[in-house]
Amino acid sequence: MSYTLMRYLRRTALISQQIRCETTMTNLTQEDFMFKPPLAQWSKVIREAEKIVGYPTSFMNLRWLLSDEFANLAMHLRKVVGSNHPIVKTAKTLLYNEHNNLQPWGLVILLLSKAASPPSSLQASTVVEDQRILAELVEMIRTGHYIHRGLLNVPPNERGQSTDSLFANKIAILIGDYLLVTANGMLARLKNQDLSYLISTALRDLSEGEFFGHRDAQNMPVPGKPVTDSVNNFEINSDTLPLPVTNTLGSPVREWTVRTLYNGGTLFGRGCQGALLLNRQSYEEQEYAYKFGCHLCLAWQAANELQKITINKSSYSLVSAPVLLAIKQNPKLYSVFEGINNISDVDLDYFREEILRTDAVEQTRLLYEENASKAKSYISVFGDCESVETIKRLIKTL
């Protein structure tokens, strides 16, 4: 084992241990867009999928994790362990992976790449380097964006006394910037103008998502006020125009869909589409791949939110599907958000009880089944092979 690898493992283990020992965590209610499917035996399916693509995606980002720049930033992160800054929870999520917290985006992109390869080509037995780089940079963009969202808005009059929060903000910005810049450098080295354009549209969506809807003082999203005449359906297509957001806020399914697409859904969709672009597949197949990626993210998000509201009894997002659907059924619940300055003040236990009094959970389950069914139909276009069957197993999260 090289000295660099040993040094990285020691540093990561130390940081991970300190973060695991931290018990006083910020009660975050922001969107949880990590897409962690709660599938039983998830690790087993992941290992089988890695054998198919011939690449250990569990260590997909090992190259950038081993860099001295990232290692130095990680060491500075130790200084904020013990604080209530959101970056601590973010780091805990990224470093302390339980069996069902593995991030499968890059792996799905590689499986799709292999499924779309012509049977007579060398790609039928392996994944080409460009597609592997694409899978890596998509993961890095998502991780960098997630870290950037873990910032605290410190009021100007408190900045003189909030040195820990300001320092943690700087570390979060630097780590997120490092990942995003590295990912963009990898994208540039692929020298594919069409692919760069696709990924840039996803970056645009990530940015626009930060300004969508109402926000509290910490820039946390606040649900849209329910409207009587709402249009719930949202048609996903692969054009590169900005997402249509007219008549969205207050329409629960439409609002939830747009929020999910903004916060990573289109990024994953463009990653799937880009894999087929690199494979020189037809535009029609690229569109199927994009829709598959978007609907898969929507299905996983609905499954994750169901688990949080019914099984884990953990913190949940106040713009999740069960919340938005419950507010639509019982508009009086929206009074909790009127004039609120910080949504972390909302009593989540009380709100959960009110949600369970409606049929929002069942509607969210139907929302999962609808998007999972669409994802399966789009991936089925690419034939009946081992890669496609494995993806279908990954879709099945409930």
C-alpha cells in the first residue's frame, strides 16, 4: 500500500470517527436529495452490478479523495466537529456510509452504457474510459452541490461572534468548489461539445433550484401555498430549455417533481443521456435514457420520503411529497408556514401526526409506483440483458 493511500485512510478514519461520535446535530429540514434507496440487500445488488461493469464504483472517487488538496481541506473539517453547522451532518452522510447509503448514480450510468453497447463491440464486455469519466464527474457534481447547500446564513450583526460558523462555511465552499472545478476539468478533457452542453444545462438547473419558491432566513425551502385550481401533471422531455415552472407552486405533485428535478434529477438524466451520446446512439434512444434517469430519481426520492415519514421516524423535508400532499388536503396546515422566519422551528413530530391523518402517505406511494413503472418502461427499450435486469432490481426500492 502506497504512502499516499495510507495517509488518506488514516485521515479519513480519524475524521469519520470524530463525526460519528458527534451526537448534537442540527435538525435540518431542507430537501434531502441524496437519493438513498431503502432496498433490502442493497449492498449485495451493488456488488453484483459492479461485477457486470467490471469497475469498483464504491471507490469511484478515490482518485480525487487521494489528492493532497482534498486531504488538507478534510483536515480543516475536523475543527468544526462538535458544532451544529450543517456541514458536519453533510460530512457524516458522505463519510459514514451504511449499507443502504451507497450512491448508485455512477453505477447506473455505467450499467446503462454497457446495456446500450452493440453486442459485437468491445464495449459489450467492458465500459469505455470516456463513459467511466462521465459517471465519475456526475457523482462529483452532485456531491459538490450537496456540500455547497450545507451553508449557514450568518446575519451581519452576528458575524463577529460566529467565527466557527463562518469558518465552517469557508470549508464547505472550498470543498464544494474543489469537486465542481475538478468535475468540469474532467468534462473539458473529454473534448465533446455536445456532452458539455448537456451537463451545462444540468448545472443551470442546479443553480436555478436554489432560487425556486419561497425561502426562510436560512434559505431553506418553504412549501408553496396550496391553490384550488392546480395542474398536477408534469411532462418530462429531453429538450434543453429551462424547466417550465408556471402554475407550479401550490400544486403538490407538480411542485415536488420540479423541486426534485432541480436538485439533481436533471443532472442524473443528462448523465444517462450523455452515456448514450458517447456511445453514438440515436437521439430517440438518448431521450429515453434522459427520461429514464429523471423518473428513476423521482421514484427513489418518493421511496426515501416514505421511509422517513413512516419507518425511520427521522427528520424529514418540509417540501417532501407527503407534506405537500397533506397541505393540499388540509390547507389549514399551511398556517404553520405563514410569516415563519426559520422552518427549523416547526414541530416535526406534530406535523407528522397531522400528515398521517390524511392519505398523503398512500398518494406518495402511488407517486413512487408511477415513476418506478415509467423508469422500468424506458430502460426496457435497451433490451433484455444482464445490465438492464440489474437496473430493474435497483429500481425496486420498496
